[in-house]
Amino acid sequence: QKEVEQNSGPLSVPEGAIASLNCTYSDRVSQSFFWYRQYSGKSPELIMSIYSNGDKEDGRFTAQLNKASQYVSLLIRDSQPSDSATYLCAVISAYSGAGSYQLTFGKGTKLSVIP
Amino acid sequence: DVKVTQSSRYLVKRTGEKVFLECVQDMDHENMFWYRQDPGLGLRLIYFSYDVKMKEKGDIPEGYSVSREKKERFSLILESASTNQTSMYLCASSSRTSGNEQYFGPGTRLTVT
């Protein structure tokens, strides 16, 4: 059973600080990794994808991937109260045929940004 | 922008009823998925489809079936609703040519009484 592990939190950070969200995965051959943001009562929204080792930046968000350590993280700089949400890590897992893949999701880390 | 829509935002059904949840995407994605999300259990895959008329079981298919007659539409059917199927149901779609990123619909919160 492929697993994706996240600290459930809640992670509380003051407004303006850097929030660091972490995720580990069990399948060494995974190649694609995603971060989703989910506000309470809403559906997950894709915010970052990363496929290569290293950092990928998009605005205030930076995704970091270390395949050797089977570790992916999301940094949120200058955190805002509007960033308060649950963040889900997802990893490509099973091959579904015809070039398609399933994702395995972590259970999410709840982030609270305190004004 | 990818648009995934679901037929109902909230639904209340009685035990034993047959329930249809419909999902439509407008991005010509090959793959479509049905998940349910429950507190403490995360997202769990019920069924998915990677082509018209193709379907594969996910992790928790018992009590559910699916139909995909057209590329843009993927239906989830609860043959005989039970109270333990009360949940948030989420549909997603993805394209194998764009990294298999999944995009979600707004969800249907189903309550079975």
C-alpha cells in the first residue's frame, strides 16, 4: 500500500511568517508530486506541481522535492490569514492504463495564520 | 481554465434509494475520478475511468457503480443508499498529456437518512 504522510497539525504561524508544510511518501518510483489547498467546506484546489528534484517557485509558494529522501515540502512566504486552509500532498501512484495514473493523497495539514 | 461541475451541491436521500451523482468536465480530459472525503479518513478513491466506457475500481468501490457513456460525463451511482454513505463526494478529471494533474469539482455533500 503506497502511503503519503503529513502532519495533521494544526500548524499555527503569525501573519507575515513563513509556513513550512511537509510530506513524505513511501513509493520510491513516484515521479510527480502535487500540493492542493482546501478551504473548509470546499473542494481541493491545485496550487503547485513538481516533477524534478530541487525547488519550484510560484509567487509566495515554493515547492521543494528530494526524491532520495522521499520528501516534498511546501513553503508559503509572507503568510496571510487567507492562506488558512488544509493543504493536501498528492503523489502519482498506480498506473491505470493508457498513460493514466492515480494519485495517492495525504490526509492534509491544517494551517492557521494568526493576524 | 478547467471547469468541472457536479450536479448538486447538497443532496438528502433516504436509506434504500438509488442515488445518481453526475460530473461534467469541459476540458476534453481522458481521465475522470470519483472520491469520497470523510473527516480523519482523507480522500478515498471510489472509481475512475481513463476512457469512454472504461472503468476501474478504486480503493472503496463496494456499494457504488459508475457510468461513462460520453467523454465529458462521469456518473456515480449508489444502488441502494445507506447511512454510511453519508459523505462529501468529489469528482476530478485529468489529462495524461498535462502531467496527470487532477482538477476537482465543487463537491456534493450527500446525507442519507
